[in-house]
Amino acid sequence: MKQKNKEQNQNKKYIAIEILVGILVSLGIFLFLYLRGYQPAGEDVYGHLYKVEFLGENIKKGVLFPLYTEDWYNGFQMFRYWPIFAYYVMAIGYLLTGSLLLSYYLLFVTIFAVGYIGFCLIANREQRFFFIVIGICYFFLPDNVRLMFGEGNLARAFMSGMLPLFFYFYTNLIEKKKSLIPTVIMVFLFVATHIMLTAMCAIIFSLYSIFAGAKKGTWYLGPLAFVLGILTSGIVLLPALLGDVVTGSSSSTANRMSDWSQNLLLSLSVTTRQQGETSCTFGLAMFAIAIVIIIFGKRKAGAIIGLIFFVLSADAFLPLVSHMPLPQAWWMLRYVQMCYVLICYEWGFLEFKKKGLIWLTLVAVLLDTVPSYFYFTQIEEPVSGENLLDEAADLTSNRMGLVDESTLKSYVSYFVLEKNVDYVQGWDIQGATTNVRIVHMTEAARYGYYDYTFQELLELGCDSALLKKSILPKGFSTEDIVAAAKRYGYTFVDENADVILFDLEGVDGQFGVNISADNLAIGSSALYVSYMYPSFVAGASEDLDDYSLDDLKQYKKIYLSGFTYSDQQKFEELLTSLADAGTEVYIDARSIPKNRYGIGNLFGIEVQDITLTKVSEWRYGDDTYTFDLPYKWVSQYLTSSNDDVAMENFVTDGLELGYFATYDKNIHVVGMSLPYMLAEDPQADLRTLVEKMFAMKEADTNVSYEIVPLTITYDANGMTIKTDQDVCTNVAYQDNFVSDRKFGVKNELITVKAGTTRIHYVYAYFKEGMIVTLIGVFATIFLWILLFKKKWDPLVPLRKLTDKLLEMN
């Protein structure tokens, strides 16, 4: 009895020390940031701070879950795609202090405290108090510091703080068959913080469970907890998944994957942090400790799995991981914090005959944190004046546009909140309805197609616009930009070494824009024709089956490139009907399906691949043209034995081959990818040839537009639009819009009839999400009773079945 009391007193003593140490370190972190006057830093940080202040201000008004904000991206469902839990935690600090900067400091105190508590709980359970020291070190590990103060991704940083606390419950589950419900709750909170990181946690920690729980027969409990937790989070997860933003397109995801892999030597380097590098810094010390654990440790599973996942972050393995299912879950550098937790857990069990050696590993880690001091040197606020942001905000009465390819990082997304200005961009473009339009608008400026850029700025409702000079073509002409701006009503206001500022002349207040164009471009690669000739407006869909004959025959010319259709006969019938109606249709030869012999056919016009480095001349009627190919050109030439087909030819190595075929006067097949070649390399003769092919006139270079005044008032539940005539607004369509009065959608923007239209916000897929959540809750309770109260072992019937099969054999 005395021994038991002595142990209890000893435990209380240790707990008191843990609390005191935690308070002192937390206070030290806060005072270090506060006394230095540290300013928010990192590429992402101001986008997250916007969300914190936005949420805090809404909570003050009694709105606990804002369904919509008009501030970014012409309207945006912010917390649908970027879950809200981490921002709730940060908003509490904002509401308590009344200061966004102080709440920013308190966030890091919270991150430290939550992670430290997780390691302290492990220390008390295992009676290994070296875990307390690890709990302090964890916050200061190189990539944790980089994530918080270099990258500035506050949601990911908060998730990293929760990992040790989760791992305490998770190892309880695997090693002691306890804590199923707390583990499920932690998984729910993971989903409510960062969806894709939860998927990554499910992968790496399920693997750990399979290996660590194999001997005890508890390997299945880890994956089971993740399944139950993810089901329980259905109310959060399902709307995000059905919004098709979490998964994204395969091409954009593949491009992003390369951003999340890098050379291992860079990840281990100490000097890169001192040079201002903000790429992943795993740390040489943690890498060495993992190796030591694998060689000398009795428990190795966590170190082995952690090291494998870190090694897979090397760019050499990118071709391998890029072919894995759910590609966003294989952005390998995002696994680093999970690898840290696995390695730190095994580190706490590491033993040497010479006790001093374990402290030597601690010294190595502490030394490895010293170069991270670079991340704490941000003590100046971002400057808005040098980019004319203040001047642009003063001009804005509807929306501000910024064409900069995000070179100004996330600061502008917060700046517009402070200035109470709506913004065409933001900082989370994957969740924006208008994301493709914004990308194209910026790309057109980069290629020098300024008319397209200003047309998009106008349609998106920008009455002020800033163009960042660094993204414009080398040797650009300000006069050309000003001339293009003028064609869409914009006047030059100011410029400096970084940006050019424009104002929409004569417009004051909110407005919509009715655009009318004679021509249409359909398909993923038809965009380049729209860039060069904005009268070819981009179609709303790449699938020709989504258009009716009446939709299409209103246009004079249609260009098809990178489009899809389901039936060849119906496709040809549609083309014939359009031609009979007087619409000229131009079909990119690349988009014509080929047979097994590699030959495509449309109305007797055959399409075959060819690779060229030089063409002697291009013939069109009685004229000839010469221009250089920009590089080795891989494209398609045309042939036809159909007497109804007129063919224009080019000459290469003495051979005469077709590049432009006309069938029945109004149906044209365009070979050799000449429009794309013109976009890549705008040579004079090439431009003349393409304009002759398309019978281009001066009117084809622009669209006609009408600016329509309107008023839009917003509240927590919806918006009210008032207009005296039918108009295309610059409000981006959202699938959580509900209205008693019918409204339309044109190129992602909503159109309304004259009068008053009231649109309400709803929680998208609420019923479906709640059903999944309830299934998860009931399944968790049922399995908790079955596994932990009834002591049912699901492996027993499996073993019996295996034994029977062996007996049969």
C-alpha cells in the first residue's frame, strides 16, 4: 500500500513538472514572438489569416458557419473545401485578444501545447520520461518550424500539433486495445482540419498498425479507426468530395506532385535554411536517429516506415508515386510530420548500455534546429504601396483584378478584407468556380494576348486592374497594353517598376456585363484561338453532346479543338446541319479519332501524323507563304480522294501534302496545328495565312459588350440582385445557391432577368453528409460494444476458416 502511494505521489510530481515545463516553454514561445515584433511570414500565411478574421467577424454577428463569401473569386464556399476546425481554434484567440497578430502568436502556443500533451501522455503511460523532452523538441524540428514560419500553412501546422495527441490514442488502440472512440474522434478532427492530410495519415498510420499490431493480433484496429472516423466526418467530407475540388483534375494534380518531391540532399541540408530556402528540411539529425533506431533499437516499425516515406519524397521516385491511386494523397513531402511522429515514438524507446548516448541524440537534434532561426527574421509588414494596391483599392467600387500569377503571394487576399474590397482572385484557387478563367486570363497576358485578358477582366467585373510586369512577355510594349485596355473601356492610371494600373472609365458602383460575340471556340485546345481572336468566345463545355443545334447555329464561325463527342454519325449530321444553316465550322485535325492504322477520317478527308523540321512553302489559292517551324513539329497532314473536298497544300522535301481541307463550302479541317503554331510563334506570314484560312476580319478581333448597372446586397443567408434589364452578373455560380426565381449560368457566372432576384445559401449535400455521419457514429458505437465490451475477436472466425481450408487441402 505504501509502495502504491509512493508511486502515485511520484506520478503526481512528474505531472506537476510536465505542466510547469509546458507552461514555461509556451510562455517562452509567445514572448519570443511578441518581443521581437515578429510579423506573419510564409507564402500561404495571409490567406489563412483572412479566414481567421473572416470567421471571427462572422461569429461576432452570430454566424457560426459562414456558407459563402463574396470577397474572393467572385463568390466562394470557403469552408466547404478548406475545413473549418483549425480556423475555429485560431478565431477563439482572435475573439479573446481582439488582435489578429496576437491570435497568430497564440496559435503557435496552442500547436506546441497540443503536441506536448500528446508526448506527455505517452511518457506517463510508458513511464519513459524522455518522451517529455521529445515533446519539447518536436515543435522545433526543422520541417515543423519551416511549415509554421516559412511556408505559413497554418492549417497544416495545426494538424502537425494534433499528430502526437492522436498517436497517443492510436497506440493505445493497437497496443492495449483501448481508446477506440477517442481515436475515431481524432480522425474526425483531422478531416475537419485538412482532408487530404487525413488521407495521408490513413495510409501511413494504417501501415504502421499492420506491422506494429501483427504479433498482438490488433493490426486491423488502426485501419478500422480511420474508416470509422472518416465515415463519422461525412457531414464535412461528402460536400467537399462531391464538389470535385479535393480530387481535382489529373493533369493539374500531376503538375503539383512534382512540387512535393525534391532531392533528398536538399531535404537533409543544413545550409539551405541559412540561405533563405523554404523547401522541405527533414533534418540530418532526425534522419540519423531513424538509422540508429533501425540498427540498435528493439522497436523498429515506426522508424522503418517513417524513413521509407521520407525516401519516397525524392524526385527520383516521382514516376512511381505519380501512378498511385488518389494522386493527391501521394504529395510525399507532406508526409514529413507523420514520419517525425513515427520516428520520435521509437526514439523514446531507444536504449543504450551507456546512458549518455541517448542524450547525444538529443544534442544532435538541438544542433539541427539552430539553422531554422532564419525563419524567425520576419519583422516587417508587407508593403502594399510598391504594388499600387492602395491606389487600386481606392478606385474599386465593384471588384479588383490582379494579373500576377500569384507572384504577390497571399498578402493581397488579406489586404482586400482590410480594405473592404471584393477581389477576382483569392488564395485557394482550386475551390473557385472561376479558377479556369482566372488561369487563362493570366496565361493570355503572359503570351501577350492582352485583348483576351481585358475581356476577361471586364466580364469578371473588375473596375480596377493591376498587371504585374514580371509575368508579361520579354520586351513588352506598354503602348500595346494600353491600346488593348482601351478597347474594353479601361484607361491607364499609373505604373511603376512592378505594375501597371488601369481603371474602368465612367463606371461607378456595381455592374454586370452582357457580351455578344459572333464566333465560338469549343474544346480544351481551342483556347489559343480565343486568345488571339477574342470574338471566338470559349464554350461552356468541351463535350459537343452538351450543345444543341439551336445553341450552335447562332454563331457565324465555330472552331473545334480538343473536344469530345459520343457518336461519329451524329457528329457528321450536326456539322452538315450547321453548314446548311450558314455556320462555318473549323475542326482541328488532331481531334479526329484515328483507326487502328493511325488514320482519321471525316467526310472523306483522311488525317495522318507527320513530324517535320522544315517546310519549303505553304500554298493558299494563288498565294504562297514561307515561315520557319518553331521547333520539330509533330502534327497531322491531310489527304482526300473526295471530289467534293478542296485542299490547300504545303511542300516539304519535294512532297506536296494537304494542311487545310474544305468540304461542302462551310466545313473545314485544319491540319498541321497552325493556330497553335501561331500562338507559339506569331510570325507575320503565318498570321496572314491563318487569317485567310479563317476568313478573319477586323470584327473578329473583338467582342461587343454592354455594361449594365445593378445592385447586389449580401447578408449571412443570401444575396439580393436588383437590375432594370436582363444581365450576366459577375457572381460566380455555386451549387449551394437556391432561388424561387429562375436564374441562368453563363461561363460560370449567373445571369438574371430584370427585376429582383433573391438567392439563398444552403449547406450543400447536408442530408447526404448527415446520413453518412450517423452511419459512422452508430458503427463506432456498435463495434466498440462488440470488440471491447463483448470481447469479440474478428480474427478467430478467420483463423477457423483458414484451418478448414488447410484441412481440405
